[in-house]
Amino acid sequence: MSELAVPEPDANVLARRDEIVAGLRSIVGDDGLVDSQEGRRVYETDALTAYRAVPLAVVLPRTTDEVAAVLAFLAREGVKVVARGAGTSLSGGALPSTDSVVLGLSRMNRILSVDFDNRTARVEAGVTNINITNAVAGQGFFYAPDPSSQLACTIAGNIAMNSGGAHCLKYGVTTNNVLGLRMVLMDGTIVDLGGEHLDAPGYDLLGVVVGSEGQLGVVTEATVRILRAAEGARPILMGFGSAEAAGACVAAIIASGVTPVALEYMDRPAIKVCEAFAKAGYPLDVEALLIVEVEGSEADMADQIERIVAVAAAHGPTVTRVSQSEAESAAIWRGRKAAFGAMGRISDYLCMDGVIPTGRLPEVLVRVGEICAGYGLQVANIFHAGDGNLHPLVLYDMNDPAELRKAEAAGADILKLCVEVGGCLTGEHGVGIEKRDLMAAQFSAADLDQQMRIKSAFDPGWLLNPAKVFPLDGRPEKDEGAA
């Protein structure tokens, strides 16, 4: 088990557990409360499974008003709250503490309205990412952000972590596709930010909230952009004899002015595992694979493919295969979308998430391999190469505490490398607990102080999503006027 630092639980809250649970039951009823030890254990971790803590209680509200009543009650009682969507966070963003209440949004899963004329949809925060597209696909629309976990992950988590996905290269990440939010503050106040239009007067509080990791409030509804689906889409598979050649090809494609809808990277270990799992037709005799997808009319796609293939030729691809059917395209993406799950069949891993300038990709890939080898660990690389969002999977044995510590150290070195070359600590997974103690590698003390002052303005008691994002010794308690 990791040596991750956690605050001492609030003994006063633990002693009043029965009283707190009774208060929550009066708000959400028996069917909205998870009180048993076995039931609470279901919520003890998220997708960063190396860390666990059984929460004080779990509430499952059905409406914004219930969320407001729950938060107002817990604020009065001084109890910490962890909002949770589907628990797919890879950074420990939904990890509870033993003195906190998990507020699950899974029951708030309705699509409230769709406006095709103005290309918007209003949804509750517990709606899964893919179900927005499913709801509008019949009219030729889709919701653009598409994280690999989109079958399970919710809009709540997407908003918290500013999630992206394979197609964010062209369409942007969550913040580029959210127009409005309904959010409940810790004292129970309900606020609306933005709306059904492209901009709103006043400060851009919408931009502050998206990506704030549940530190400022609990989002219960979102108004999102829906887009017209392209006339067609076609992926290209390109295999290379070295990671450096593939990385250089990525940088060259971006520099050429062609903007594919997606540009994904896999190295040999990932290719082998994904092919065994998904039977996607990936070449097994290459060191690195790129999936480059274009979209548009047949003429548009033909032109983009020709230009991309010409750029790639200078980097010596050993395989170039353009999809010739919808079935082939689906197979190519099935392998990529299943990558994290497929890798989990053979090894425990920490999935890192950092961003670098695409021009530094060849160098960084070499150094990532050297870092992991230095700790005696293997690494598989699967990531969104087009926007420089790396996802090295550091492989280790969860049953060996020493290996976990080595994996954490290797991951920290990889993230520091991202910052060193001009990138940042996270692209879409968020800071959570995983990168909390690395924040000082990117931000100065003044930067962190300003961020924490914003946190204090929204959540003066620091009850929302405890022990996440900011170093544990960083809370400005000494400056109570900071808010």
C-alpha cells in the first residue's frame, strides 16, 4: 500500500456518525442512503485503485433541491463531501476519506431537453457521456468529447476534470463544449452559470468551474453543445520502426497545417495487448502505431489522406493502411478504446496524464522509457498524440508495496519531465491525489496561493473534495481573510 499522506480524520465527525446519518436519511430517505459497511465499501475507491478509504456514508440524491439540502446540512455539521459521478477517475479525484460523505450523482441521469435548432442539450450531471450522443444521433448530431471511458463516465466527472478524448484535437475538450451549468455551493445555494449561448456577461466563472475537480461546488446540470455529424470519417493506420520516427511524424503532421479529427499513438507493448484483446488488425511487427482519422466528404477525406500520407512518408512508415469500410474503421477504434482495459488484463498499472509540446514528442518518449527502466519497470504508451496529451502506463505489481512506490516515483519523474519541456501536469485526468504533491513543480507559491484563494471564496470551510489538488500543508488557514 502507498505511503500517500492523508489528513487525520475528524474524530468529532466520526463520533457523531449516527446523528449525521440520521440527518441525511431525513433528506433523501432510506432508498437514497447507503449506510451499511458493505454498501459503503463499494465507494471506497475510484479507478486509481491503489488507494482506498471507506466513507462515513453515501447519499444518492435525485434532484438539485436534494443536493442543496444535503450540502446545507453537511455544511452546518462541518462534514466533508466528495462528489462522485461514475468513479472512473484515474487520479483519485473521487477517493473518499473516512470522515467524508460521498454524494453520488448516478441517479440524476435524465436528458432534460434538446434544442436541435440552437444545437444544445440540457442534461443532468449523472448522464453518461455516450448517452448524449445516443440521444441525438438519430437527428445527425453528436457530443464531441469522447474519453475512452465514455460508456461509463458521467458528465459530472467530465466537467470536474475537463475531460477530452481521441477527437479533442479538432473539437476541443469539455470546456470547449459546455455552455452552461447549474451548481450547488457548499452552503446549499443554487447558482446558474452561462446558458444556452456562446458567451455570457461578466466574469467567466464557467471557465473557472470546468476543471475545478469538485473543489468549488457540486454540478447537477449542464447545457452542452451538440454538433452536426460529419458526412464521413476514415482512419489511417501507420506503423513505424521506432518511437522516435512515430513521434516525429506526429509533430510533422501538426506542423503541416492539416488538422485530423484524431491522432492517436500506441507503442509495441500496447499494440500487442490491444490486438490480442480486440482483434483490430493492428500490425505486430512495428515499434509504434499511429491512428490518424480524417472526416468530411469523400473528396475532403481523399485530399486530407493524400496530404497526411505525403508528410508521413518522410518518416519512413513500414505500414500505411487506409480503412476501406465502416467495419474496419470500427475495429481500429475498438482496439484503441479498449486499450486501458486490455492492459489491465495483464498487469496493474498507473496511468499517467501529462501534456507536452508536440515538437518535443520524440525526445520525451525516449526519456519516459529511460525513466521507467531506471526503476526496473516496464511502460506502455497509449495517448492522444495530436495535442501532446501523454498517457504512459507504468506497469507494476499491486501486491508488492515496493513496486507501487517505484511506480509512483517513476510517474512523478515523468510528470516533472512534462513540465520541464514546457508542458503541464495534467491534460484530462485532473490532479486529484495523484499529482497533488507535484503542484509545486509547475506552480509558484504565489500561483498556488491565488488558486487557493478562489477555493476559499467558493468553499470557505474547505469541505468539498478534501485532500485533493492542493498540497496538504498549503491551505491558507493562516490567512482567514483570504476569501
